[in-house]
Amino acid sequence: MSQSLEDRLRALEDKHAIAQIICGYGYAVDGLNAEAVGSFYTDDGVYAVGDIGRMEGRETIEAITRDPGHLGFVAAGCAHISTAPYIMLEGDKAVATCHTMVNMHGEKGFFIGRLSASRIELARQDDGGWKIVYRQNYMLNGDPAGSKLLGRLKDGGA
């Protein structure tokens, strides 16, 4: 059975809103905007980074913008960039898969300082908007966990 025009439009709007969250995180974290970073996550959201650990709760995630290491990257020149996400919608839940990278500036110019596989689980909020519930990043450094995570791009649910 084909979807109604309204259902198709809502799916497009949802996917656009989710893509805005994913790319907006990079702009907000590089702009040291803690409030914007936090606004992308639920209050109990989790950001798990394979080689760094888990950040649990919006306030902890916002604190990235005050971390001395991150402040040093921003001062030297960096850009958190996400590729266009592959988004699976299932009612009021969604999963987005993408690559994320941190481009950095050093003595010899720009280079990719980090390259990760990302799986981002989101939930529709009472106001109709979307927020990140759980985000998992694995470094793409030869560890098979990153490739495995990317291979789940068509897996729905959490």
C-alpha cells in the first residue's frame, strides 16, 4: 500500500530535521555553544565515543565545549563534519548512520585528526521535534567495530 502525500511529506520533514541536528552539532561544538550542543540531546541522552568513553546527560555533553582539550583544538582551528546521514524512520524513533570527522589545523596545514563511524538514535519529542537519545562513534582506525557499526545502516530500532 502506498503512503499518502501527508505521510510522505512528514517523512521528508522528519529526515530534514534529523539531518539538521546531525550537522548542527558540529557547528555548535566548534562555535563553543553549549546550549545549542545540549539542545540536540534528550536530558538523559548519551554520547559514547569508542576511544574516549561515555558522556551521559545533556549537561555532561554540553561540557564538551568547556573541555581544555577541545578548547585547544578550536583555538588551533578545527571543524567537526558529518557526512549526509542514512536515516531510517520507524514511527517516533529514528536511526541515522554517517561518517564523522574532525579536521584540524597544524604546522603543515589541515589534516583529518579523527574519522569515525556514527550511529545516532533519535526520538520524536512531545513538540514534534527530534532529539538524540544515544550516539555511538567508533574510530575508523582498523578496529572492526567501526565497520560493523556502519554495516548496521538499515537496522531500525535502538
